[in-house]
Amino acid sequence: MARPMYSWTKRWWVALEWIEDVLIEGRRLGAETEVYVTTGKSVTAEVRKGSIDRVSGAHGTGLGVRVILEGRIGASSTNDPHLWHRCLDAAIAAANVATSQPWEGLPGPGAKDGPPLSADSRVVPESSETVRLVTEMMKGAAEYPVAVTSGSATMAEGRTMLANTSGAWYEVPHTVVSLSLETICGQSPGYEFGQSVGPDIDPVAIGKKAASLAYRSQDGSEIPTGDYDVVLSPIASSQLLGAVLLPALSGRNVHAGRSPLAGSMGISVADPAFSLVDDPHLPRGLGSTWWDAEGTPTRRIPFISEGILTHFAYDRKTAFRYGAVSTGSAVRSGPGGAPAIGFHNIVVSGPGGDLQEGTVVCAHDLIGAHTANPMSGDLSVELANPFLIRDGNPAQPVRKAMLSGNVFSMIRDIAAFGDDIRQIGGTYLPSIRFKRQHIVGI
Amino acid sequence: MGDATKYYDIRHVKGQNTTIDVDNGHVESAGTSFFDLAVIRVLGPRGWGILTVDNFSSAGKDQTGVYLAEAEAHALATEQDVALADPARALLKVPPWGEDIRNMDLLEKVQLLSEIEGRARLPSVVNTRATYTERLEEVRFTDSSGTEFSYETCRSGYSVLAVASREGMMQMGYERCHSIGGHSLRHQGDVGEKAGTRAVQLLDAKPVKGGRMRVVLDPQLAGVFAHEAVGHASEGDLIHEGSSVLAGRTGDVIGSPLVTIVDDPTLHEFGFEPLDAEGSAVFRTEIIRQGVLSAFLHNRETLLSVGHGVGGHSRAMAGDLPLVRMSNTFIESGDATYEEVLAACHDGVLLKGSRGGQVDTGRGVFQFNAEYGYLIKDGEQGPMVRNVSLSGEILQTLHAISLVGDDLAMHAGYCGKGGQTVPVSDGAPHVLLDEAVVGGIGMD
């Protein structure tokens, strides 16, 4: 039987008593003050050219300080907590040159502080375990005649702590196990990865998938330029949405004039089959949390419901400025600086259907998704591991295919969703079949 | 030094980072953060054991010994025999500062940046945003053979974005100016106006019709081509792993004889390095010489395992592991004038500016996106087009270069690899490709 997940007491090694001192000093200087601390350690084993050549450990602490002085917001960070005085002074200097805005205060202690949602006590970063995971991935890859070029296994545990002068004081542990493997067969590469809060991740399956993609993608044929139904894997679909759709849902981008969805609240922006929610309380979600990066209680936010746009994402700063309510969407990518609008666990769903009926071009990944135009939604990307499937016959590898389209149009033209929902970073989604997309082949 | 340690090095970087963000005239943030990070590498009986720690400034001799022992313990878990080439050792002088921006008041920087941002606010422009970054780094490198180097760098610059909107259509214009040695914010208003003008012009541009055609790349985009398509594929670690189409091809003709592509960390451009991240001296490397693949980019390990080239191409972000990276990468000038390049193209598309790119080095396929373009008709620049991108196979595309201009220009940018982002510059003259795959959704 698995050990209970929540046995965290007395496991941590960093003394945090100075946090109280930062808050006292901030208050003395007349500033609302917020302290955000991360501590963590990790171990990574890396494979190159078929064997493990490097094992790395990391330990670190990060301190972020944010102050608010009469609606002027300033922030600073350091990874030396002994320097908190310098960091607080820099945050106040930053506030002094910022533009003042309406501000209704940092949140008090109101969020549910339930059991950790994104941690598993079985994750203990040790080199022997990461070496085992890499070795297992290579075993999986060995089922096909391919070469392993590179890969890694990381186990990380950390703790996030948030306190402010309004009395909020939260602490939570988090863990993550990340695996990835790259293989090649001739000139045909294959890549697969997996991430989880715990060790419930199958390294052999990841190795096997990376190898099978490389093996099956060899000797691709050219396909004529034209319009095809396109099936994008969860990896490829998440890249598409992350590059264009998610930034357009940020309240800051909406009010600043950088979101093409700004005037679309309450109306259809996607196929009636398409729904997109942020579910911060998903058990074992990589982004799951009871409170956001500034201490606002989190809740489930349906951003797009059956094609209708129903919410934009707000942190406190943006909400106070534009008369909206925070959706608990503040995130920090690390201790540096201030929080920003983001998402916790995006879940994309829709009714299932036949992904392989008729003629379809499938892709496992996209090359160059970050070059999409986030304002217009236009993109042209190369498909990685593309296959052509005709009438349910075995998939035929394609040598080269470029997808030219528009993300906002693509989500209006969805033919079906797969039943293969998986977690890609902070996004949960299945394969998606898009109708009639332009593919440049030969 | 532990019994199992054959070699160790410590790269300690501390400094501060100042950023300013002005959005629609509102100073969103303007502040300074501090960092102090070290990477300790131990080469054990077989491979590397590595430890990343913060606040290394306060680590005394005893604590450093503890860190080295922890890194050594990691090294004992490896299985691959790693050997290192002997490096050349030299530290280049960091270029002098234009204006010492460290002494400029934060408020003055905010005001100067706001001026640039304000100039982008033209009719039809619905959003303007300018960001400034200034990063000061003090680097100290030591190793078990007694090597010790230290130097300071300052990289700074700004970017300005304008978004124009009309009847539901949104387009953007973007300009970026970064340099080493302190980039001045003074008298830069024209750059803001350029971003605003481009965004407005793009509202009237038509999408290009995708397909195979003749294209001209401007110096910025041709520089991205040199970086994405050739530079990455020549990185020694990818060659060593077997994930580059250029592996085993040195001495082969892989492109047109007009093409010479160089990576040069000694140039005083944004990718300048006075010393590489393994304490090796840096050198100019000609990757392709007149169409022939001549050399790869190396660190100490890949120089020995792969060969063909020189070391000194190892780079790292503060607190991250050294990786084989590009620095300042460019296509050398040819002798054609810009007008001759357009005339030789006759009918096609001129692609300008860059929204970035990506390459799959194993498959040899790259993709990148221009910010905008112009149709070329009868050898002359025609109407503006939008959403132009280019993809291709590295080897085919290098052979397709049929004319190289005489107007080399470098552009600063950032390059991502292995989760690390480092400052680089790319450059080229105007370049004509006889056939390329252009992406676009336009109709006839």
C-alpha cells in the first residue's frame, strides 16, 4: 500500500523566522508588504548517447518581496535571504517610481488551507532513483532499433511560503517527477516526456513511445499541398493553445488592448464542442493550489463553456484597476519580482469522435509554435512526426508538412476530441481533430 | 579534493537585474533584483557530478568542501567515461561602456523609456508597451588546476511593442535594441515610432499565399536562418549525441559556394563572451567555408569526442550548467548589391524581421517566422504582406542560396536551449533563396 501523501511534518530544513522581520519592517516603513519564499532541492540524471554521463543536484532558496505604497506597487527578489533588507529597500524604490493605481489591499487569511494538492511524500530526490528511472526509459526504448540521443529524469521537492501584512500566512509542499527521452532512427527523431507530482509515471512506456515515434517516422513520403483534416496530439494542441489562446484570456491583455477576444465576452469564440476551464483543485495537478500567488482563494473558472467566452483571468492588481474581481489567477514562475496573471490547471474537453475517419494528417508535436502571432492568431508551423491516415489504414509517415492557419479559426472548426486526455505541463487535454486546415507539402 | 575527483571547477555569478515595464503610459513595474549563484562540477572516475547552490558568496572553505563532496557523490552514480580536451586559457577584455548606466537614476531610465513608448502611440494603435532590462554580472571561474579568472559584464537594452487594431483585425510592430556595454536609452524615440508605424501598416497588408517560391531574406531573418538552421546543427553536443544531420559531414560540400557561416564570441556584439563557461579562451569558428562544412562548435568534452573545430563555445546562464552554444553567428557578406538581389529574385517574397524560429537538428528541418514581408514583382519591391513564415530542410536550403548581398548587419536576440536563455546576435546580408517553402493562408 502506498504511504499516505501528507506526512510532511518536520521534513523541512530551511528556517523561516526572518519572514516575520520583513513584515514588521515593511509595516514600519508604511508599506503593505508581501513575502514569497520558495525553497527546494532536486536531482537530475542525464543520458547522452545511450549512457548516463551526468548527475546534478540543486538546492536553492528564493525570496520575493512586494510592497504597495498608496497604490504604487514595487517588487524585488534575491536568493540570499540574509539580504532581505536590501530587497525590501529595492522594492520600495521600485514602488516610488511606479504609477499609482486603485488598490483595495492584500488578502487576509481567507483561503482554505487544506491538504497539499500537488505533493507526494514518496518523492525524495536521490541520484539512485533518478538513475533507475533513466535506465528504465532506455529499456523501453530498446524495444525498437533506435539510438538514444539524450534524456533525463528529475525528482524535485520544494516548499512555497506566502505571508503578508494583512495576516495571510500559508505554506505548502510540492513535488514533481519529470522524465524525457529523445531517440533517433536514421534521420528520424522521436521525443516523449512525462510529468507527475509522484512516482506514478511509467518510464518504460515513455522510452517505448519515444523510440516508436522515431522508428515509425522513417522514410516519410511527400504529400501534396492542400486542405486536410488535422489531428494534433495533446502535446501539439497544448502548444497551439499556450502560444495564442491562453494569453488572449488574460485580463491584463484584454484591458491593455492586446487581446483579440476583448469584445467577445458572452458570445461564441469556439466550436460549441469546445470547453476550457481552470481547475486549481484538481487532485495531484501540477498547478493545483488552494490559494494563488498573492493569497487569493482559488476556484474553478470556466473560461470557455461549450464555445461561449465566460471569463477572463484576473489578479488583484488588474481587477482593482478595471473594477473586476480577482479570479485567483495570480501565478509566479519563481521568486523573482511580482506575481502575474496565469493559470493553474487548464482542462480542455469536448465530445469524443472518430479521429481517423477519412483522410487525416496527424502530428505529435509542432516546430516553431512560439512564433505564432498572439494578436491575430495566425501561425505557420512545421509538424513533427507527421503521419497520413487514409480510411483507417495504417498511418504512413510524411516527410515534411507545414500547417498554416489561425488558432482562433481552428478552435471554431473542431471535428472531434480523442479519448487520450493527458497532462502536458499545467494543461490537461486530449488529441483534437481540426477540420480542413491548409498543409504545405510539396 | 575527494579521492574520486579527477577535476573540478566552480563558476560563481552574482549581480543584479533591473527591469522596467511601461504599458500604455502606465509604469507597471521598475525595480532591481539580486542573484548569487554557483555551479560546482566534479569529474569523477566516469562522468560529471554537479551541484547548483545559491548564496555562494557566504560559503567559506569548509562549506565549499561539503559542496564538492556532494557533487562527487553524484559523479559516482554516472556510467559514461567522460574525457576533457586541454583548453587554451585567455581572458578577453570586456568592451568599454558607452555611458555608465549603473549611475543613471532609476526614475530617469523610466522617463526615457516612457518617451520611446509614447512615440509608438499613433492613430489606430491601441496598445503600446516598452520594457527595459539591465543585467550586471560578476563572474568568477576557478578550477582544480589553479585556473582563476574574473570579469564583469553589463548587458542592457529595451524593446517596444505597438498593437494596431481596425474592424476586429489586430497587428503588431516590434523593435528591440540590446547591446553589451550599456545600451543608451537617449534619443531613441524614432524606434518607438517605427514599431507603431509598422503595426498600422500591417493592418492593410494582405496575407501571403503559401507554397514553394523564390524568396529574399533580409539581414535579420537570414541571420536567424544561420542561427537556427546551421548554428544549432553544428553544436558539438548534438553532434556527439547523434542528433544532428551535420554529424560526420565535415569536408563535404553542404551548400552553395557563396555561403560562409561563422560563429564569433570575440566580436563586441550582444553574444560577446570574454571567456567561455568552462574557463576556456574563446575563438572565431568558421562553420561553413564557401559551402564546405569546416568545423563544429565545441566545449572541452565534445572537442575531444567529436573533433573538427575549436573549443571555447561553452556558455551558461547564472546558476546553470555550461552547454555548447552559439554567440555571434552570421553569414559573411558577398558582393551583390540589394538591388541586384531583388532583380535576381524577379518574382517572389521579401521576408523581413523575425518573430523567432526553431529547428529539429536530427531531422534537419527548421521553421521561422518573419514579422512582415513584401511581394517582389519584376525585380522590384511590391505591396506589404503579413504572416510570412519559412520552413525547410537545412541541406536543401543551403544549396538553394543563389546570391549573397554585400550589406551584413547584426541583430541582438536571445537563444533558448536546454531550458537556458542566453544573449546572442545573428546577422547576414540580404540573401536570395531559389526555392523555399513559405507558409501563409492567403488566397489567389
